[in-house]
Amino acid sequence: MGRTATSEEDCAGITDSALEQDCLNNFYLSSSIKELSETSGEKITDSITKNRCLETVAQNKKVIEISKTSAASQPKTAAEALKTCDTLSGDSSANCKNEANYNLAFEKKDISYCSRITDIAKQQDCTKEQTENLDQYYLRQAMAQKDASVCGKIINTELKALCQNSI
């Protein structure tokens, strides 16, 4: 009943007080999130559910505010995004730069951007993924152009040999 309650009255018919309170808590949770209002969430008696509710409402409000930002002011390329990272501070700036460099490695087809990532795990992921992406890109280019010299740009030795033997 708690998941389908559309009002407090829907829970009133439950004779077990604990189940009735669960029903009310679920109703307050869903209505608070639906209405983007903390008012119903404040009525939740279970502290974990109440905190989750209030955090969700706050996060959803932030998402809505961010989505209202004009699309024109949003960076369109990773290079533009990298420039905006300097307006941030601390971890936000570092995370922004890491993400932008990750994307630049893909956009520019240049694995050297991965070395600019300060998070070692993300740097390794970037290097691995972008190497695979670049190898596949150069393989397709070599095949499409029927040009074995493009195969020389492939890093994976087995794939490079396959490319050269296929042209």
C-alpha cells in the first residue's frame, strides 16, 4: 500500500501501526520527490529514509538549475570545456581537467592527452581505451584508403601486422 498511496488517508486504513507508518513514510518520500519540496520529507520518521529523501530533493533541484543554464554557455568541445575548468577550484577543477583531457584524447585522436590526467586510475583507463580506439580508427582508415602506411600508426603489434598483411 505504501508504494501506491496517493494520500495520507490511503494509509489510515492500515491497522498495524508500524505498517501504517511505513506507508506514510513511503507516501511522504514519493510526494516530496515528485513535488521537489522538503515539506513532506520532513514528516518522514525513519532517519535514513528522511535523509535520502531530502538529499534526493536537493540534488534534483540542483540538476534542474543546471539544466536551465543556457545551452549557448555550455562548452561544445573538450577544448572549450578544458578552458572552463580554470574557473573552478580544488577537486572540481582537477576532475574537470581530467575529464576534458580524457575527451580530448578521443576527439583529437592523440593519446598524449591521457598523460595530463592526474588521477592515475583514470589515466590508465584513458591510455588503454584510447589506444584501442586509435588502433581501430587507424585500421579502418588503412582499409578504407588501402594504404599500408597508415597501419604504421597502430600501436598493438598484432593488429598492426594484421593490418599490413590485409592490404
